[in-house]
Amino acid sequence: MQIAERMSRLGSESAFEVLARAKALEAQGKSVINLGIGQPDFPTPPHVVEAGIKALRDGHHGYTPANGILPLREAVCAEIARRYKKTVSPEQIVIVPGGKVTMATAIMMFGEPGAEIMYPDPGFPIYESLVNFTGARLAGYPLLEKNGFAFRADDLLSRITPQTRLLIVNSPANPTGGVAPAAEVKKLVEGLQRFPHVAIMADEIYSRLVLDGAGDYASFIPYLDQLQDRLIILEGWSKTYAMTGWRLGWGLWPQNLAELATKLAINTHSCVNAATQYAGIAALEGPQDAVENMRQAFRRRRDLCVAGLNKIEGISCIKPEGAFYAFPNITRTGLTARQMQDRLLEEAGVATIAGTSFGRHGEGYLRLSFAASDEAIAEALERIKAFLAGNRPKQ
Ligand code: PLP
């Protein structure tokens, strides 16, 4: 048996491995607080669940068009018009089983040996994994704490080469919670006019989770005209509506690329299950108070988490502006990110993710998801504090 060489180049997502280890420890009777996995700890809003059930009862159990049912794609277009005042055609929307599939589709569309794809480091680990899988050159760009873990347009533009085919940006970001300032987004779009050979994939899966209100956040969607024929938006329901397990996402594509993305869908998953798509319509068109409640809960927990982390000797944490992750600096503890992750899990019963799971520039940091109860966050911080108090680095 011979497996294709490219399989050895696939990476993984540590969050799933940490989750498995945490479950194993719990099965042995140990208490583990899980701040590792990145998903809302709220239920899907009940009217969305009901819409899914109703769709099944109504007999929506067959295949759907590969790019998604038309009413769902129309609902996405209406959402784009409402939020960004932009008119797009349902032909440009491709419904996928989770935002991740838009990412995989875009990277497979542009990646091959000789090509170069830029992505954030630290960043969502699947960017690097898939770029590597395609054989394209890994062109990770660092996101620095001193810049609030947000990209700087000049830095990105200076890294573009004639081989660069795709630039991936993510704001609000996983794992840092960084939000790119609106002025930097604008500057990047202006600068990209000099590089018409570069396509852009903006991962905006956390766009409804800008924690202090709209703040300084900017989507790339308002720049559709400036980035005509080369802007791809990754969005979805997972984080906004607490629907990670439903597997539902949408991509906004230039028309010709939407057709290719649909072809890939036909070759892989055929379509998203029909009932989930009906639930997706209910989520977009129904009341949005659950979204707002979650955002406010995450903001409160963010404040709790950051204040608590900054009280622990050896740790400092800047305020994440979006998503539900804190990315504290742990360099003064004397432990590497991986040592800290492993020892916190095994010795203190707190599941977190080493910053290095998100790229080499994540060394010296840890990702904590504050999509957990206030009590769980408080207890986890106590445990981290006690663990570090017993492990002061030798002077
Ligand atoms: N993009 C980012 C930045 C994420 O953090 C995630 C999930 O954690 C995804 C995309 C994928 O989302 P989905 O679960 O909808 O595939």
C-alpha cells in the first residue's frame, strides 16, 4: 500500500487533540476545565432548531443544488445588503459544510508547487496545513503583540512576490482575538491595486463577534468593487449562531470562481444537508437577540479573563477586540508554550492551546477560549495561578 506523499504534509488542529486528552483525563476521574476548544458554549437559538426539525418533517431530505438552496443564498445576499450595503448575486454565494470548506476550496484553487500563499502566523492552523498540502510555498506573515496582533498593510504589501497568488487575512482573528483597524484594511485594499495578480480570502467568520460594538472593525465586503474578480469572503453560522456542529458556512466568490468552487463541491460533499440549510435561513431572517446576548456575554467574560490573567505573576495579556480568545504572553514564566499547555492540562486540569499550534510566531503565548462560564473561567485562572506559584523559574 502506498499513500500519496502529500498526505504527510497535512497538519492538524491541536484543539481537537487537546479535547481528546481532556476527555481521557475526565474519564479517569480528573477534573478538567476546558478553555481549549473554540466554540460558543450557548445552545443554537430555539427558532433555528425548530426550522431544522420542520424542514425534515416537511420532507426536505434529498440532495440540494451543490451551491445551496436558492432561498438560503438569497437570504445571504439580503444579509450582505443589510450589513454592508452591497448588492451581490445568489450565483456568487456557495453554501458549504462549515466555513472551513471555503478555506479548503480557495487554497486548493490557487495552491500548487511554484505558487505562494500568504497567511497569518499565529493564525488558524488549517491555513498552513492546506497550503503545505497543495505544495505551494508557505508564506506565513507574523502578527505581533505590539500591533494588537493585527496585520499592518505595509508589511503585507512588502511581502508580495510575483508568485503570490492568494493572500489570506482573518479579522477578528483566531487565535489572538486581534481586529485589523479599519484604516489598515483600507490601506491594504489601496495597496493591492498595484498587485492585480493576487486574490484575497478574508476569513470573517467572527465578524459578528467584535466585542466592543462595531469599534474599529472593517469587513472587506465594502471593497468588492476595488477588489473586483479577486475577493473571496469566508463566513458562516458556526460562531454567530452557536451552530458549529450543524456544519454550515457561506462563501462569497467572484462569479467565475463560484462555478469552480461548486465543481469542487460536486466532487467532494455534493451539498450541505437540506435541513441545516433551512435552519440557516431561519438564523439569518429571524430575531438576532441571541447573537447580541452572546456578544455581550463574551465581552464580559473577556474582561474577567484578561483582568484575571494580568494579576498572575509571569503572565500579561492584551485585550482581544474580537472572537472569544485571549492570547496571553507567558514568556516570563520560563516555560515554552507547549510545556505550559501540557503541564496545565496534566497538572492543573486546565485545557488551553499552545501558541505554537498556530505557527512559530505563537511561541511564548497560550490560547484560552473564554467561551466558558464565568465560574469556569475564574476557577481556571485560580488553577493557573496556583500552578505557576509552585513553578517559579529558578533565578
Ligand atoms: N476560520 C476561523 C478563523 C476559525 O477559527 C474557524 C473555526 O474555528 C473556522 C474558520 C471554521 O469554522 P467552521 O466550524 O464553520 O468550519
